[in-house]
Amino acid sequence: MDQWHYEISEQLDRTMVERLRQFPREPDLLVYGLRSAATVLLRAWMKSYHRLTIVGRENLPREGSFIIVANHASHIDTPAILSALPLRKLHRVFPAAAKDFFFVSVPRTAVAAIVVNALPFDRQGNIRQSLGLCRAVLDNPGNILLIYPEGTRSTTGAIGEFRPGIALLLAGRDLPVVPCYLDGAFHAWPKGAALPRPRKLRLVIGQPRRYTELHRGKESAQIICQDLREAVLALAKGKP
């Protein structure tokens, strides 16, 4: 008979905050339960308080891993976009969140890790390591990565230039990326405002795109960033 060994997880020696800041995180039934409850409340809030409408949900891939990119004007962006995804995907969606903002204080860490399952993205230091985490997420079939290519929230509501990190994840890979445009978020909860306002939100989901034929490099990065930005702008203008 084979001898059975029981090994205690290294995570048990760490505090809850340390475990939440670590990525990838080990499965945790308590966290899963809290996230599920928070998701139900957030979706109810989106529908009642912000009258969120979603257009183009059928454009979301049903199988495999993919990336969602969207304009970024508010902290309300992520809950709104997550509301468009099936509940069965709840624990497999990873919004990339600024490590220097969301994973500093305990309350922000709790919200980022528990409520939205955020991936800590180091935009100030080791960006390559953060992109490596993104690739690892996408290499696991069925995962979804949510990225805001502008890198930070808009202070005017206008869509800024897209940074090349997204291109490094897409160039040369048969990986779908879904452009989205969220309207109303800037007026609902602009940068610097203490609390969200009851403004109407409208999320438009575009058709998936692929950049399999492009090789990684500066020129390809410019092409991908420009194409994705134009796709988001087209959705803002009501074009498919």
C-alpha cells in the first residue's frame, strides 16, 4: 500500500492580507463565498442605481481564454464590465489592477482581491513580471483577463492613448481580444469624487479581434494599440 503524505499549505503561515496580495492565489472557499455574495449585490446596484444596459453580450467568446479591453474613466468600470459576464466565470475573471493603488492599504486589498479577484499589476516597477502573470492567467484555458490599456483613469472622460503592454500579450498569439466601451462612468464616479452618483451606464461589447499574424515588436505594438483604440472609439460612436 502506498504511504499517504499530508503536507500543510505554506499559505497557512501567512496572514489573510498576505494571502490576498499574493498572486496567483490558492483557492479559498471563504473568499469564493464572499465574492459570490458581493457579485450579487454589485449587479443589483448596477441595475437599480446606475440602470446599466449591456449591448453585444453575444460577442463574448463562450470557450477558451480571452482578453477584454475597455476605456477607463472610473472605479465603477470594473463592476460594470463584470456584470456582463456569466456567473459561472466569476472566479476565472482577473481584472488587472494597479499594484501601487489597490494593494497598499488593507481595505483596498480586500476589495481588489476578494470582490473583483484583481491581478496586481506593477505599473511603476517590474512591468515584465506583471505581463508574465497575465500570460500565465491566459495560458489556463477558460480564464478571462480584463485590461485598461490607457493605464490609468481618464481625468476628462476622453479616451487616452493605449500603452504597448496589451500588444505584447496579443502579438503572434491566436488569442481573442474583445473591445468594449462603457458610457456614463466618468459622470457617475469621476476621479477624485468621494461617492458614485446615480448616472445611467451603457456598456457596448464589440466583436473579438485577433493579431495572430503579427510578430512581437515595436511596429506591431503600435498597430495593435492603434487598432484596439480605434475599435473602442468606434463603439463610443455607435459603430459595430
